[in-house]
Amino acid sequence: MFDDYYDVIPPRWDNAPEWSYKGFLYKPELDNDSDGFNKVWHNVVKRIEPNLVVYTTNHTPYKYMSEQQFKDFINQMEVLTDDGK
């Protein structure tokens, strides 16, 4: 129906994606801002430490990352850091 579901559906607590890639998990958090919109904090955690945020992206706060955007971000962080460690 849509090319990317998360491009057209506004973020809510009950529709957050759960992407996993190379030992990392996409764990978005919602913040209900004073302007009435849910804004997304794009947190990334390691699968073995799911309560410790290792990365936060600067992706738009008005929609979730797609699975491909999440994978691209992880690949980029591996290049910029010591293999994501």
C-alpha cells in the first residue's frame, strides 16, 4: 500500500518499530512536546545491554527510522568508531 509505512503514520507508543542489526537494537522513545506532537528520540542500544543507550541519531523527530535507515546508521557508526565498540 505505502512504500514506507513509517513515512505516513505518525509516531505513537503502540506503533514503534523494533529493528535489530549487527547486535544493535533500535529503541525509539516518544516525547509529547508542548506543540502537541509526539517527537521521537532515536536511541540505539546493544542487544546484550538493552538499558544502555550507545547512540542517539539526529534523524527527524517527527517519524520513526525505517529499517534501511537504521541499518545505514549502524554501518556509518562502524566506520566512524572502532567497529561500534
